[in-house]
Amino acid sequence: MRNVWILFKRELSGYFATPIAYVFIVIFLFLSGIFTFYLGNFFPRNQADLLPFFSFHPWLYLFLIPALTMRLWAEERKSGTIELLLTLPMTMGQAVAGKFLAAWAFTAIALVFTFPMWLTVNYLGEPDNGTILAGYCGSLLMAGGFLAIGSCLSAITKNQVIAFVITVVVCLAFVLSGFPLVLDFFRGWAPQVIIETISSFSFLTHFNALSRGVIDLRDIVYFVTLITFWLFANAIIIEMKKAD
């Protein structure tokens, strides 16, 4: 754990040593406000909740998270610093975990800066703050899923742009897999069990319940399993690519 903590601190401080952190946070807060108060019809709805705020998070993460993760391993491989990293007295799993946790913590910091939304809805009405807290937890879990996928796919190439595009495409597949348009494509020929399996992979299927305050252990297990799988794949890819 000590090695993970050391790498975690180095990576997290690295975000704030460059304009990346500040640009990401500003864009995230700006778009969150636009989507919530204008596209989400926050005031016309006349309801004291943050459902419009959370409903846009999958789409925000779809582009912002890949922009955050595209450099995690691609930059290390391109600059050659990955060799230095791998000579440190830490396992591949510790290296992957350290980088991932730093990116996840940074995303959590960005979420914390949205607290004025929470204050606003409490000022205007009497919301169920337990539901809002569940929404934040669900959003952070979903962000972890996006980050794990992005981290893994960043390891397969030295080009950050390619890593960004591939991550967006794969994450989009996870988001859309629960949409009726996608499921209808399979309904004509696939068994029901396959359709239900495809739907179960959708981020929206699991996040929507959490954003409404419904805590289902299956949703939490889904995100934890997804994160674990992609981080494991991440470690395997780095092990295979380290000689490149």
C-alpha cells in the first residue's frame, strides 16, 4: 500500500502542476451548470431535486473522462518514462492502482466543487438529501468505470489522440447498450437472455437507479466488477507492452 500511496500522491499532484486540472474542473462545472439549469429545465420543473444534474453525467463523462485518461499510460510510453516507473520497487498492479486512484480522486475533487448545486436546491426547497448523496456516490462509481476503461485503453497506444477516440467509442458502447434502439436490433433474432445481458452492461441501467436514491447492491457490484476487470486488463497490457 505504501508504494500505491507514493505513486498516488505523485500522480495527483501532477494534475495540479499543469493547466489540465483547472481546465477540466472549469469545463466540468460550466457544462454541469448549462445542462442542469437550461437543458435540464431545473426551474420550470419546480421540483427540489438534482435529477437534471445527474442525468447528464454519463454524457459529460463520455468526453471529459477520456480526455483525462488518454495521457495516463500513452504519455508514459511515448516519453519513455514508463521504463523508469517499472524499475521502481512496486508491482504492476500497484502501478496501475496508483495511477487509477489518483485520477479517481481528481474526479471526486471536481464533483465536490459542484456543491453550489446542492446548496441551491436546498435554498429553493426541501430536497431528499439522502437521494442526492446516493446520486453523488453513483456518479463517482460510474466515473470510476469510465476511468478504468480509459486507463486500460491508454496503455495500448503511444498516441493520446488514438487513446481518446478508442475510449470514447468503447464507453459509448457501454452507455448505449441499454437503449431501446440498440436492444431492438437484437430482439428480432437473439434470445431474451442475450438481450437482458446486453442491457445489463449499460452504465445508464445501473446509474439511473442510484441517481434516484435507489441503492441496489447489484448496481454497486456491477461498477466494482467493471473497474476491477479493466484494471486487471490494464496491468496485463502494460506487462505485454513494456518491452515496446
